[in-house]
Amino acid sequence: MITRRRELETLRGLLKRHPVVGIVVARQVGKTTLAHALAKLRSGPSSYFDLENPEDMARLADPMMALKEHKGFSL
């Protein structure tokens, strides 16, 4: 498995500045693997939404409802 150290460091830096970061690239290149590796490195809770999953897409149709249960989110 490719470790993607540079990509992980880039994402960690982005998450220090932004509460939400999206990983958007071509299919089958390791987005989910990268997201799970990043979640293991983070000290706090992480949330994952798969934009190809109809259930996640339905939840995100109303972002306020989808995100309000997550720690640190305020209305």
C-alpha cells in the first residue's frame, strides 16, 4: 500500500485552517483509504461522507441537519 505521506500532511494542514475538507479526485485512486488513514492520525473525532453513497447524499441535502450532531459544530 502507498503511504501518501505528502497528501496526509497536506490534509492535516488544511484541517488546521478549515473545519471541512473534501477529497475529490478520480475514481479508484485511494480517497477512502486516504481518509481513513487521516482519521487514524487525528486526535479528535472525524466524520466521513461518501458522495457516491445515496444515504450520505440524502443526509447532506440538508447540511445543517447532517452536521449539527458532530462535536464542534455550531448553528
